[in-house]
Amino acid sequence: MAQQSTETDWVSRFADEVIAEAERRAPGKVTSGASAPVIVCASGLSPSGPIHLGNLREVMTPHLVADEIRRRGHQVRHLISWDDYDRYRKVPAGVEGIDESWAEHIGKPLTSVPAPAGSAHPNWAEHFKAAMIEALAELGVEYDGISQTEQYTSGAYREQVLHAMRHRADIDAILGQYRTKKAPAKKSQKQVDEAELEAAEGSGAAGEDDGSGSAGYFPYKPYCGGCEKDLTTVVSYDDETTELAYTCTACGFSETVRLSEFNRGKLVWKVDWPMRWAYEGVVFEPSGVDHSSPGSSFQVGGQIVGIFGGAQPIGPMYAFVGISGMAKMSSSKGGVPTPADALEIMEPQLLRWLYARRRPNQSFKIAFDQEIQRLYDEWDKLAAKVADGSVLPADAAAHTRAIGTAAGELPRTPRPLSYRTLASVADITAGHADQALRILSDLDPTDPLASLDEARPRLDKAEAWINKHVPADQRTVVRDEPDVELLKSLDDQARESIRLLLDGLDAHWSLDGLTHLVYGVPKVQAGFSADATPKELPPEIKVAQRTFFALLYHLLVGRDTGPRLPTLLLAVGADRVRELLGA
């Protein structure tokens, strides 16, 4: 029986189901220990271009489930099938080092397409796999990678290919049930956002032809011996001799080969996928929206897999992953953020958490704009709740899955200071490490930072976000000289507010102290205690605070807004604050 978990998170529920399914397939054999059968979870990625953050869900969903199964003591294998033997479909936009001349390679296997100019990798597929492999290592994802180019060209699937050709009529009959059906009515906005359908492209093979042709149905497609492209048509096949004849519509080449010896081709997608389920014994594999609709690859595969003696895996549909400020992601469009891009600006724990906390069928967004600061605030609040024991069970489970795996915790920042504060410091100091250390040490004078390394890698991520994703007109530039005209124009109340601030600087020179000070000045001016709570104050105090803050921003950085004032004051330094405020 499956081990029932007291946790209520989606990962545990899927782990229960997967273990139960593995037990159903091998009654009495799925136990903990080295001698137990290996439970297989799978992902598929096509290195047809930059592998983006939507594709990462294809990996993170089975990774999290496999890791939970591993935590329970079961043998588990997470396969990532690199679909590098897929055809090259189009020249993606926005990829450095390529131009329209790459269009001549359309139709070739991805491993036969040249890498972008200047790449250190031998071909197109390896170029785009490399960045993903590096990102997965940083994320702590343990997996077995399988190259479909190697599988097919080595003859590993030979028996499966011959079996599919012998049973082509059975496969054709299954596919035929869907060819004559009308396309399903478009779902409502509440059911599936249209952007999700466009963005969840998966491997790009969902729309591939299913092997139908004028000469009959053949579930195998050769790559041409003349031009290497898959623009071929199978003319005939003999089950006895395995002789297959094909012609190429691209270059006119034709030949007859023995499929029992020929390794330059692959099964069409809707047959290839269920064949692999059976070949690898996959128990769990999620799929994108496009693979989950009626008549799509996953649904049809559930019938075809039986021809290969296998069973359809548990396969939850996963939903769209968006980017703050971007409508949708598609690897055929330029400028699509990848896991490597995300890991430049956020720690792997945060990125893991974004995938762990939402059920696969829930859409979510990854922030590259100001929203990243709010996400980090939320993450730090969660960590605080975990530390004090007030966290809800499902949130605790998501936190545990974010900070590490069954193998142990991921490397973490020793002093995880507020990302918002670190970003402000990085913005103001513009790369000056000594200034950054001074400011960060002043945040808490009772426990100063001894070295910037204590704040890394979070500090480096915040600095990368400031430098790469904050527009120049939103960067903070401290005034070189006081704004004499503005200072002259101030009324008595404004002058008094500045005096109260300056008088309290030395006694409040820490992040908490300055926060108390800047919020307290308008309270004191209105006749209240600086310690008065919002409930004790009239609404006008909030207006007075906003007015006071805007004045300080104008005097310090020449704008209405900026980094949090306590951080800004620490960054500018007490002496320069006095100078710019006319002391």
C-alpha cells in the first residue's frame, strides 16, 4: 500500500498515487530498500531553442514528486528525455549568432543543425541543452538524461520500431478514431486561458503528422540519406524482409533500406511517446495543455501504449508559467527568459518554491520586474513562520521542498538580508563593494556584517536584477549638491520636519532606528508620540508622512520616490544627509 502522508501538499498526494500505481503494476514488490523495483518518473525536453521557464515545469513537477518518493525510501529514477532527434522546425527569433541562413536546415534532426555562431558546442541541440543542464545542477535536480538521437541511431529502439511497423494497422485504427472527429469547441476563458495553449508548446511535436500518407499508414519516418531532412514519404514496407522504400520531396533522393539494420529515422510523435512509456516503464509524466486535450498525444498514447505492452503513466496536465510584464512565453519568439536568466536574479530556493507551492494545473508568474521584491518578502515571511512554528502544513512542505532535496539542503546565503534592501544598496552603491559593506553593516550595528560574503549569493542576485532589469530612468542617483532653491522655498513646518530628522540621526542610525525616526517625525509634529500606532492616529498623519517622504526624496535624489527611506539614508551616510538637507 502507498504510504499515506500527513502533509496536504500536492506533491505528497501525487507521490501517494504514483507509489500505489507502481504497487498495482508489481503487486507486493514495491517496498523501500535497494532491492525494490525502481519507480520511473519522466520529463521530455526539446532543445529546439532556448529552454524557457515554462519548459522548466515539465522538469520540476516530476522532480518534486520523484524526490518525495525518494525521501520515503523508495528507489526512484527521474528520466529527462532530450528530444534532440526531433526535426528542426523553424529559426527562432532573438537568438544571438544565427540568421535566416539557418532556415536551410529545417527538417533535419536537431543534432544535425549547426550551433549558433561562436558556440563552444558541436550542434544546435547540445548548445541549448548546456544552459539547461547547468541550471538544473544549481536547482539541485537529480536526473538521468537520455539523448533520443543516441537511442535511435544506436538501434536501442529497433525491436520497438519493427513492432510498431508490424502493428501499423492497429495504430492506424486508433488514430483513425480521432482524425474524423471535429475539433473540440474552444474552451472558455475560465477553463483554459488561450495564452496557456499557445505557450505550453511542450516539445513542439504535438502538431506533428501521425504517419498517414497516400501509400498507406506508416508510423516511422526516415531522415533522408541525401539531405538529412525528414521531408520523406514511405512508399512501401515488407514485414518479412523489413525492406522500406522512401523518397524525399526536398531533394528527390530515394532508397530502399532494411529497417532491421537502418537507424536514421524515428517513430512519429504520437507513437514514439507511448513506445517510450512502455520501454522505460514510466509511472509518472506530466504534460502541457496541448498534449492533454481530446485526441492529443497523451490521450491517444494511452491507447497506443498497450500495443507495446505498457501502461499509460499518471499524467497531470500542467498550466502556463508567465513572466511579469510579458504576455506569454514561446521558444520560437525572441527574448524568452530561461531558468539561467531567472537564476541570475534569484536564489535557487526561491525558484524551486515558485514551482513547489502551486499545483501543476495552476498558472503562476515569475517576476523579472519590481514584483520580485514582493516575492522575496513573501519567501522571507514564510521562512520566519517555519522558524517560529506558526506555518501551515502545506506551506511548510513547500518550504522544505524549496530549500533542498532528499540528498540534502542546497547551499544558502548565510545572512539572508532583505532582497529589497540589498537591491536598494546595489542600486545606490553602483558596484562599490566597500560602500555596500559599510551600509549593510549599519543595518544592525549590534551585529554588523563582517564580510559581503555573508550576504552572498543573495546580494549578487539583487545586484544582477538592478543592473539588468531596472530601467536606467528608475535607477537611484544621489544628488551631488543640495537643492538650494527647494530648501529656500520650504515653509516653517517643512523646515521643522527636517530639523527633527537631523536631530535624531545619530541616535537612530540603524535600519530599525531610522524606520522609527522617519515615520515618527510627522507624528511628533502633529502632537503625538513617535511610538503611536496607526489605530491611535487620525488619517491625516498618513498624508503628512507621504508629504514628508516626498520632500526627502526630492532633496536626496531629485525624485518623488526611491528606495525605502531608511535604506537610502544609510546608503547616503549621515554627513552627506546633513549636507543635502541644508544642515
